[in-house]
Amino acid sequence: MRIFEMSPKHRTPSIRMINLVDILLNLLIFFIASTTFRVMTNEPTAVKLSLPEAKTAEDVGKEQSNHIRITVAPDDTVYLNKERVPIGGLEKALRDAKVRNPNLLLEFSADKSVNYGTVVAIVDAARAAGIRDITAFTKKSVQ
């Protein structure tokens, strides 16, 4: 199969359009098939936070062996490892996690606009569940 076809009169090459259409169709099918599709759920895949700043903020590693993460969205919605949890059920969920892993570390991140009462309720639930190691995520200030 030749891409260029010579016309008998002028001897100028011409491009067969059907070959270009086939290539473009194959590219379109490839891009559609390789795109990841989001499952439509009510829970967000990520919570967008504006973390508070701290001069003594540290970089945290990626090791996740005995960590559990609590995230509080700007609207005071609490997530425990990407699952929405009511504040009233947080202590029980943390107790269950502590039973499964006695050396559990709690990673806590909240938007800077979150109500202070919500933060205190989460810390209180963690202490009641027997979790003493709490890491709060902050953003390093540039000063």
C-alpha cells in the first residue's frame, strides 16, 4: 500500500486521504481507551484544603505502614481515610483501627477555615480511642 500516488498526467504526488483518516481514527480510539474515567459518586476523590502555615513545618515521608488519616473539609465534613464519617462515629472507628494496629499514628489535616470546635472534637475522639501520636499537617511559611 503506497501513501503517495503519482497521477499519470502531471507526475505530482498526491496523498491518499483514506490513510490519514484511518490513522486519526486509530489515535482517537487509543486516547478514548486510555483515558481514566471517574466513577460518579457523592464522595470526592480528593478534598481541596488550604492548610495553615507554620514556621516549623516538616516534610513527611510517603511511608504508610501504621498511619490513619483524618481530613476535615472547609465545610466541616470529616473523612477517615477517604471515607466520610460523622463526628459522633469517629471515636468508634478510631477504636476499631487502634485494635487492629496498636502502634497507630494519626495524621490530621484540616482546612484553615475549619471551626476550632471541630478540631477539638476530633482530637478528643482520638484521645478517647487511645491514640496519642497525632501529626498535624501544615504548610511551611516562606518567611
